[in-house]
Amino acid sequence: MQRPIIGYHLDAEGDWVAELACGHNQHVRHRPPWIERPWVVSAAGRASMLGTVLECRKCDLGAPRDHDQAG
């Protein structure tokens, strides 16, 4: 299922993680040449991608939420 990005945080290793509207998290790494996501490396780039949808495999599998959203 496709879910929009609502925020970001850094994991323990310093990699960016997208927080999705469904309550799941998904890594959004920029590791050329295998993963090209140059927008991840700047605050402006990350902000520009808020609302962009990502495929959420956790939703497809019916996995429990990774986080709760503030109301």
C-alpha cells in the first residue's frame, strides 16, 4: 500500500528514517550507486518530500504500527 511521508528521524546508526502516515517507519538512505536519494541529505530535500507516497510493505503484511502519531 502507498502511504505518505509525514516526518523523519535518525536511527541509532545515523540513517534517515521516514515516518509514514500509517504509523510505520521506512529507511530512506542515499547510498550511491545502489540507492539514489540525494534529497535525503539536506533538510530542504527532506522537507520537499513530505507528503510523497512510499510503498509500505508493513501495511501489506498487516504489521503493527512502529509509532503513534501526535493528535
